[in-house]
Amino acid sequence: MWYLYIVKCNDNSLYTGITTDLKRREIEHNTDNKRGAKSLRGKRPVTMVYYETYFSQSEARKREAQIKKWSTSYKWKLISPKY
């Protein structure tokens, strides 16, 4: 199972990625783990605010690429039921 996820950063920016383990990935982003995204190091803590489930990495990557092209305001609309 693959997940597309969006995390909200401490500065209210959003980061989109994919993973096979949501809990592990959030921990990686919030610690000095080498696997966490370098761009998030100054924006900690991050909080998982949205995810979608996919059967393949390919499907998750396609959706990630689609969402990364969106404006920030559009991404906020996607996660707005939660925020």
C-alpha cells in the first residue's frame, strides 16, 4: 500500500510526498533522520494533515506530481474539511 500525504509545517506551509508508512515518515520529517526532507528541517514540527491510499507507487507518484503543481490555496481547499 502506498500513501500520498500532505504535512502542515510550523510556518503554515504545506509539503506533499509519498510513502509506505505514514507514521514513520512523519517521524523522519520531525527528527534529524537522514531520510527526512531537507527542506523541512527549518519548518519543524510538521503535522500530517491529509493522506490518500494507492495500490502502487506509480499511482501515488502521479497524484503527487499533480498536487505539487497546484497553488497553495487549492491545496488548502483539498485539506479544508480538516482545517
